[in-house]
Amino acid sequence: MTVIRHPRPAPVRHRHWPLCRRCSGIALDLGSARTRAWIAGRGMVLDVPTVTFPGTGAVHPIQRGTIVDTPGTARMLDRLLGHRMPRIGRPLVVLTAPVLDGLAFRTAARTAVEILRPRAVLTVPGARAVALAAGADHIRPLLVVDIGAHLTEVVLLAGGAVTDARRTALGTGDLSDGTPPERVAEAVTGMVTAMLRQDRTALTRTALRRGVLLAGGGALRPDITRGLPDRLGCPVQPVPSPHTAAVRGAAGLLAAAHHHPSVTGTV
């Protein structure tokens, strides 16, 4: 008689992540004008106005890079994303944040994001997320200019870390009120000039020789960007789809965290 021996099933190891890793994470970019979300395995699922209540009664819970209404932000996230969350398991959230005043923003954002029942929340500076989306070399110094709707940031990265940053409460949303586009370009030039004057190292100058990485909705405005190379005296390179670069970079960090659970990436 022939005895057929079936191999024993391999023991099931304890998993630190849900079985469906692709469905267990979300990247968030909470801007003053737009909220963008990327769900792992599904891609971009949201690119909508940042308002607590849609329609004529819209209330803006985030203004000039500051969360002014944390409960309102939580209600907005619940309305936009609550029904998209998996019923089983808790998602990992990767959240972009402004570089300056980032601690206050991260604290308020983490409180608001609790409405989604996250397993963990990782934060990443918006400029670093932009660099990740662009596939930029993180070893050499890099200057990132992010022109948003109500906030413009100039950030110097070196070795992937923020070494200097400036911002102004000015953006594309102000142009509809009669502010000339040159004002935004002048503000960027002024912030870069201040960096050069106060930098006792060669990092800023080295980054400028490499060229500026341009992101945000303002990168799509030729009336703002046309004169920047002459003003800064260096190449200015918009990232692909600059208005969504931050959330795409956060999505890349989300994928890295899923493949390497030891990655924290918080800054």
C-alpha cells in the first residue's frame, strides 16, 4: 500500500500589518484650499476644497497653513474619508505638514485624523514629500519652493533633512483679490536672498547651483514663474503635476513603510 504524505502547512507567523497591506494606508495633504488623499492600492481618491460644509455655507478649517478649527477638520475628514476606510484593520496615515509652525500643525492634525481610527500617524514636511515625488537626489543640498493657494514656502534640504526654511502668507489665492503675480515672485526671491545672507555654510549656494525644485499650484502659473530663473540666477524646474506632488510623495513614504515596517520617517 502506498502512503501519500502531504507536507505540513507552514506555521503562520504573526503579522504586524493587515493581510491586505495595500488597503491599509492613506496619504493626506491638508492644504488651506485643497485636501488631497491617496489610498494605497487605489491611488488618488480626493482632490477637493478644504471646507467643513460644502456649498454656500462653506467654512474653512485650515487657513494659511494653520488648523484653526480642529473639530471641523475632523468632521471634514469623516465626511470625505470615513466611508472609504476598511471595515477590518486600522490604516496607517502619512500626513504632510508645513515646515514652519509644523509642531502646532502636526498636533492639531493628529487630533483631527483620530476620527479615521489610524493605527499610526507618520508626518513628513511638505518639501521633503515634494522631493520624494520628484525622485530628487537627497544627498546633495536641494532648494524646494512650494507656492500654494495661501502659503508659499522656501525650504533647504540637505541629506533629506530640513536645514533652513522661510514662508510667507501669500499664494495664488491672493491673486484674485488684485495682488499682482510679481508679488509672489518677489516674495520667493526675498526669502532665497535672506537664506543666502544668513547661511554661514555653502549649502544654499550649492543648492542654487543645482537649481530650484518648484511645486504647488503656483508652479502652474506662468505669470508667477516666468521670471523666477532670472530673479534667482539659477534653473527653476517644476516637478511633474506640481499641485499634487506633496500627496504623491507622502504616498511613496506610505509604500516604503508598508514594505519596511521599521520605517518611521517622522520629522
